[in-house]
Amino acid sequence: MVGMLLRLVEPGERPRALLEAAHMSLEHARALAEEGRLGEAFRRVWASVLLGLDALGYLRGGGRPEGLAGYWGLVSEAMGEVGSVADAWYAGLAAFVAFREGVGDERHFGAMVGRVERFLEELGGRVAGGV
């Protein structure tokens, strides 16, 4: 799906499109949680983090990372530039584990969403500023 999205937008608009998709995924996660579908909600939180990191990769001139090792490297490199990136990454990893293992509750979900929101807001400032 992400590949298709990227083919539909101009290269300079890719960070903005990915950021919008990340926000949509997070909103979908909230809706799923309200329906009591926490497992799927956690999966959407994870997707939101990855989409945000994809946007960050394009902003930094590199494009989408490949595999978990690529995302890990991007987070490590960006920790000095984007203060909230590590919190979002850890929240995303926890959301992935919660989804896979069928664990977690509303408090964990809320904490994860808060960390991802901060990251997306910070990233949004960079996208708007063209940085």
C-alpha cells in the first residue's frame, strides 16, 4: 500500500503524504480501540510509527528504510534531530508486541498513542518547514 501511495505523489510531496497516512492510521487506531478491538488498534499504532519514520527518511533524503534494521538505524541517526523519535519507536515496538501476543490494555494504548502523536506533531513541523 505504501509503495502505491508513493507512486501516486510527486517525490517532493512524499513526506507530507506519508505523514497524512500516519495520522489517518492513528485515528483509525483510536476508532478501533473505542470499538474494543485493541489488537487491531495496536497494529495501527505500529503502522503509524512506520509511516512517520518513512516520512522522516524522505525528509532526510534517504527514502524508506528497509526492514527493522533500517528503521532502527534511522531512529538511531535521528535521535539528535527529532527529540520524540525514540519514544515513538519504543511505543511502536510495544504496540507490535501487544498486537502479536494479544496483550495490552487501554492505559498502554493511550500511552503509546500519546508518544506517537508527539512524534507526528514534531515531524509535521519539519514537513511544513521543508526541513
